[in-house]
Amino acid sequence: MKSIVAVAAAGMLALGVAGCTPREATGTAIGAGVGTGIGALATSSWGGAAIGGLVGAGTGYLITKNTYRCWKTNIFGHRYRGWCPK
């Protein structure tokens, strides 16, 4: 059963990343890794890890898809490159 969940999660991640730009694919992979870790720690089960990975992958994809590089100014007046929402 554990291997089925792992294969299903990997397949869903691969399908989600198939049509992405490299930046979106990276965001999706990072989100999936963080979500899997949090899900595994929170539930101590494979199912929780799989669900956390899927939620994290979706969140990572949405964040990277809906942001762009922009110039920002901090409270000291220094300009820097950051990420802004679309």
C-alpha cells in the first residue's frame, strides 16, 4: 500500500509539472517537498505525507505562476529585486 501511494504521488507531480516553465516546475517541486515533510511530521503516516505533498505542490505552483520579478524599496530606501504578485 505504501508503494502505491508513493507512485500515485509521483505520477500526479509529474503530470502537474509537464506543462510548466522551469521556474514553475521548481516551485512545484519545492512545494511538494516541503508539503511532504510537513504532512509526514504532522500525521506520522504515509497518507498524510502524500496529501501534504499534493497540497504543497499545488501551492508552490500557484505561487510561482502568479508572481513576477520586480524592483522593491526597503524601509531604508535601498532598492532590491524581489517577487511581486500579478
